[in-house]
Amino acid sequence: MLTPQWLDQLRSRTTLSALVGRSVRLQKAGREHKACCPFHDEKSPSFYVNDEKGFYHCFGCGAHGDAIRWMTDHQGLAFMDAVKELAGEAGMDVPEPDPRAAKAAQKRDTLNDVTTAAQEWFRHNLTTPEGAEARAYLQTRGFDPRIVARFGFGFAPDERQALKQALVRFPEAMLIEAGLRIEVEDRDPYDRFRGRLMLPIEDARGRVIAFGGRILSKEKTKAPKYLNSPDTPLFDKGRTLYNLHRAAPAARQSGRIVVVEGYMDVIALATAGIDEAVAPLGTALTEHQIEMLWRHVEAPILCFDGDAAGQRAALRAITRALPLLRPAHTLRIVRLPEGLDPDDLIKARGPAAMEGVLGEARSLLDVLWEVEKDAHPLNTPEDKAGLKARLIQHVETIQHPDIASLYKRELLDRYGEFAFPRRENRWQGAQGGGDSRRPFTPRGPGQGRWNGRPATPPSLPESIEKLKKALSGGSRDGLAAAVIAGLMRWPELVPRHAEALARTPGLDSRFDALLECCDAMAPLEKDALSTILSENGLEVPRTAEYSGFRFGFLAPGANAEHAAAELAQAIDLLVERPVLEAALAQATARFESEVSDETFAEQQRLLKRKLEFDKRLRQMATRHASSS
């Protein structure tokens, strides 16, 4: 038995352009190949072959297919002959017939007869007097007869045995297996769909495999509004996209596929002239469905409602997609105005408004950043650190190394701009004004105002003196010296960390000289940085200054990517330290001036954080020392 997985492997091992190129003269056109169509006469090329997606398509006559279809439609071979020839060229053995698989295929064909018969009965019921309520509902939705016929709307009477009586030629067991009847213990089976507007759910070949039904009676408040068929031998909701068999040809013309939340949204878009829409069926978008979408377009557009539920659905889709990302394959996301679904938006503002929303689709990375930033309050350093941890956790799920690296860099850059916002010139003093560029001035205590707020009063002199003794030692200057040496060794990393370092008070004055280089347009060079320090009367860091730190970014022959990551960790510690020390100094001053349980607890909390900080710093240095 030829399974779908085996056939997919056969297609992936066949280079379609090479196969078609044996009988058609192809020309390279970007990432595709083009030619005059071999299926109809034409003077200008409208026939395209795409190896990445594994299909050919003619925009003139609509001919479309994969390698197997090419062998059957153009070379005139029978299906099995085409498969055997392609398998021989690909070095694959054609599986021997499996009696069990053949029996399962026969069962599916038989169940297709059941679902096809049920669809014909549902459609007929819509035209009867019993279907008047369903027809009235369709009119309220603005669905014209063309749309009703195209999507196969029908009606299921509000009776428990009506379908069984209509399809009496099929055994009860088949009706149950097809999901049309429900069997429960100690009760007679009964029809699953009763008193509902019915829609057929079709597979990629347009065959009816399941149904969805919308309840019509407002009195039945306990019944679900929408009800789908259960999973059956025909229907797997996680591997099915509603309307894909119609959307795929439309997507070849428009170059996009729009994913909405439900099948009624799909039909609303079709009413507005947007035919390339699909929907999952009662579940979040699955990995298999994402791969199905990528077979047709490289960047499907996911359209979510603008409420909190839509935001959660967007994050679920992002989480599913991140591990699957590969070059040129991604998702784009739009959020509708809050309180509106596609049908509401189209009715209120017209199809042009829907097109406008789709035209503003945002990248997956943009939405990931926005959703996580808005997920929790970000009022404290701990809150902000939590945001960074969540972002890194997402990045670590990305399997493709290049994409993971690029996501990490972009998200951390955004995090840095958010967590360390640009502050007003802290050397300006209370009078304000002055040059907007930061002058090269050795760092010292701030004067006047800090970020638009009054500066914090200085702590008691004796408190500061105690803290200096407690915090003194080689680690303070050693860490700064190591970071300066690292930036001088990897000068291309200076602009990446300039903002965070510029906003950090009390750093070594040599940082100011290095950061001034960021204003230059030319790329930074190692020798130039040494010269800049010397011209400002500053010394290049000596090895003795950071001898206690054997960081990987200072090791001979260090890998550039690893060095960048390690240097970023060291700078994070360097930036965090003065904030922690200032908070601890103030807490100590408050405790000495006002002894209480509250001030003591605050000081102890910050002392604990300082001990944890020192431990992290030691672990980082030890880790690199042991690995070098």
C-alpha cells in the first residue's frame, strides 16, 4: 500500500524541474523556472515550476500538479507505472501491497459513499418547508444563493432518527463510524446533527469527509453553538483545513492564504471576494496544518479576533510555528479591531477595510515581542527579567540555528531598548538645554535630575563607607576591565551594547571613550580603540586587571558567535550591578536612620540579591575557566 508518507518521500527525492526539463525548455526565473505551457498553445511563458513547493502551475490554462501528476498527465502513464518509474530513478523500493491497508482504503471509500449521501440529503432538506428557518438565517448573514450553493449549505431536521431513515440503505454501524450517528450504552443510537444548519467539510480533493452544524434554536442554550463531526477513518481535524481545496487554486493567483478562526469566517471572506481563506476545525493550528499551508505559500496570514482570546490564539500559533521555522517560511499575523470578527468588519466597513487589515500583516517576531511584553505588568526589575526569560525560552525552541540566532539578537536588542530606555543627559544639571550628543566626560555622580525625576538624596556618609568596604575587591574593577578588553577585541560588538552601557552610572571612564566611537560611520577597529584610549590619557586594560576572570571571549581562538553570547552575559552583570548596589546603599541608609522590621527586611532582601549576584559572577568565571 502506498502511504501518503511514502508518496511524500518520493516527491521530495524528485527534482521536478529536472523531470519537466526533459521535455520542456525551462528558463530560470528567480527561485522558479518558467516556460511556455506544454498543455496549451501560448506565445509568452505562463507555465512555472517550483522545486521548493514541488509543483508546476500554468496561469493560462490552470494545469497544476506534482511529479506524479506530470508523469500521468503529460507522459501518459498510469498512476502505478508513473510511481514505479519515479521510484526507480529515486532509488526507492515500491512497497508490496498490504492487505490490511487495502482493506482500510476500501473502508474509507465506502464511508465516502455514506458522507456523500448524507450531504445530498442535507442539501435537499434546506429546500423543504422544514428548512425555512435555516434559509432565513442564511439571509441574515448576507449569503446569496451562489455562496449557499458553492459551499453546500444544508439542513438537519430536529429529529433523532431522521438521518437513519433517509440513509436506510447503509448499515447502522457505517453511519456511526462516519460520525453521523451517536452510540451510547443502554440507549438506542441517535442522529448527531439535529436542528442545525449544515456545512460539509471536504478534504484536499474536494470529497466530503465530515460535517459542521450551527444550532438554529435559541431555546437550546445548553447545546454547543457549533458542532463538528468527531475524528473518523475519513476525518482527522488536526490534519484538515476547511476550504483548502478551494483556497489552494486561489492562492496560486493571489500569492497568499488567509487563516481565520472558523468556517463561517471563511465564507464571509468569500462573500467579500477573498477566496484564499481556510480555517482549522475546532482546534488551535497544528504543526501538520502549518506544513500544509507552507506547501502553497511561504508566509500564510493568520487572522485573529482583537480580543484577549485572539491574543492567546496568536501565541499558541506562534509557539507551534517556532520549532518549524526554516529559511523563507514563516507566518504573518493580523489582529482585527477589538470586538469584530471578519464578518462584522466587512459588514461595517466593507471589503476594502478587510483588505486593509490583511495588508498590514505583521511578522511573527513582531507579534511575539508584543504579546509577551503585554502579557504581564513590567513594573519591577524582576518583572522585566521575567520578560527576557520568556523571550529566550521561545528562541530556544527554534530548531534552525541561523533563524534562532537572528531571533535572539533581534529580541534582545528590543529588550535592551525597553529595559534600559534612553535617559536625558544626566550631566546637564537643573538648567536643562545643551547639546543632544553625549559629551566625552568621565562618569561621576549625577547632578540635578535623573530621567526627568529629582535625583535621589545621597545616603549617609558612614553607610556608603560601610558598603564600600563590603563591596570592595578585585571583582568590581576586574569585571569592568574584562568587558572593556572584550569590546576592544571584538569592536564590532560595541554598537550592540552602547545604549545599555551609556545608561549605566558609575562605570569605568574608559567606557565613555569606547562609546564615543559609535558616532563614527566607519567600522570600528582594534588598533583604533587602543589609540582612542591613549589619546584621552587612559590605559588599555592589562591582563592583571582581570586575571580572576578567564572569560571565553578573551581566550585565543574564541568562536565569534560564542564570544558574542558570553560578552553579552558579562555586560548584563555589569549593567545590573550599580542598580543593585545603589538600591542596597539606600536601603542600608534607611535602616540606619529608621530602625524597623520593614527597613531591616528590605535591607536583608537586597543583601541576599547581592550575594546571589556575586555567586552568578563566580559561576560564570568558573565555568569559562573550566572549559578553557
